[in-house]
Amino acid sequence: MLDKIKETSDFLKAKTSFTPDFGIVLGSGLGGLVNEIDVKYTLDYSSIPNFPVSTVCGHSGKLIFGTLSGKNVVAMQGRFHYYEGYSMQQVTFPMRVMKAIGVKRLLLSNASGGMNPAYRVGDMVIIKDHINLMPHNPLIGKNYDELGPRFPDMSEPYDAEMLLLAKKIADEKGFTAHLGVYAGLSGPCFETPSEYRYLRILGADIVGMSTVPEVIVWRHGGLPCFAISIVTDLGGFEQAQKVSHEEVLQVATAAEGKMTAIIKEMIAKLS
């Protein structure tokens, strides 16, 4: 793994001569933030050594280097998922590479299903904690001390400073943004009504098929991260509601302007 991380990071450094301070991961239907970036370099995932290729509609599959709110950033326009058939190590490989090229803070976004009865479709949820219900963990196997400890602490998976800053920005802008707990499942099926209720009983407010492995690896590296979700459907209530990936993309795209505004201001205010 160490050789692959070095090969990929050396390739990116040679191709871009660019040192990003912030890493951004854009989830389903949320790639529009790239339009706010003053783009310096764009690389297709397929051109990057050791990178998987995104196979999901709504994930463009490009690595974007540029400036946002006056800060150097690298943005993944599309992520990788366990349900695509990739290993957890492949899914999280970009996190390892981001750290290797200089990223200090990671900001992730996703689309999610909501179980909390106070939530509405289109609401944003600032993730304060998660429940890992995926069948595998990206840290299983040989531990490389150069990357992080064998048993990383997860008492604060999401950075408190960034959580409070995002909530303050959302409140000032009049956006509905909850603080909630995210349950990570493998997918690719959407949840049954009983599964939604089960997740709610466990303490989750929203559920999705990404983010948790990325956060685990990033925290393994000892660096702070932040995640925000857009609720694209609701489940677990008396009346079952059908959901499709197309509807998820539509809702996420409609709400992404608010998420973009929050992330832009966060990056402007963070050092």
C-alpha cells in the first residue's frame, strides 16, 4: 500500500505542482460545487495511477485542483463505494493520497435517507457521529504505523470546531441544518421500512452508503474532518415511500446550492 500511495501522490505532485490544504468529497448529485472552484488542474480518475474509476450515475469521476474562497483545495467529483465491488482499501485510497499531497482538513458530502420524524426532504444534516454497519472495515489487515495507529481513537470522528462553524453559518443564512447521526450501510439496496425503523431505534437520524470508511481512514491519519448530508428521501414511517436513484439525484441537485454556500464560507474562515 505504501508504494502505491507514493506512486500516486508523486504523480499528482508532478502533474499539478499544487499543494492543497483542503480536501472535498462530493457525493451523489452534489458535484456542482466544482463550478465555484477556480480550477487549475482537472484529472480524470482513469488517468491517475492506482485510482479506481467511479461507476455510479451522478459521480463524474474527476479530481479537481484549484482555489475556493482563496484557499487551495482538491475536490473529488465523485467517490467510490463498497457496493461497486471495490475493496474498502480501494474505496478509501484517495484519502491516503490526499494526506500524502498535503491536505490538512477533509470535508465530505453525501445524500441520505432520513428516519428522524423532524426531518424533511431537502433538509441538510451536519453529521456529528456515525454508526458503522458496513460488513468490512478499511483498517482490517496489516497496519502501517506510517499511516496511523493499530487502534485509532474514534471518540470524536467529526471535528467539533467545524461542526459548530457550519451550524453557525447555516443559522445565519436561514438554512435548515440539523446535527445528526449517520448510519453507514453497504447498499446498493435502499432500506426496507423495517430497516429504517431499526436504524432509528439504534440512534441514527439518516442513513447512506458512503462516508464512514473515508472518515475512518482520515481519522486513522490523525487529521480533522467534517461531513454534511442532504436528506433526499424519508423512511420508516407508517406509510412506506418508494425511492429511486433518479429522485435522490434530483433532490440533492436542488439543495446543493445551500450546501455549497456553507462549505465556501467554512473554507474562507478556517485556517
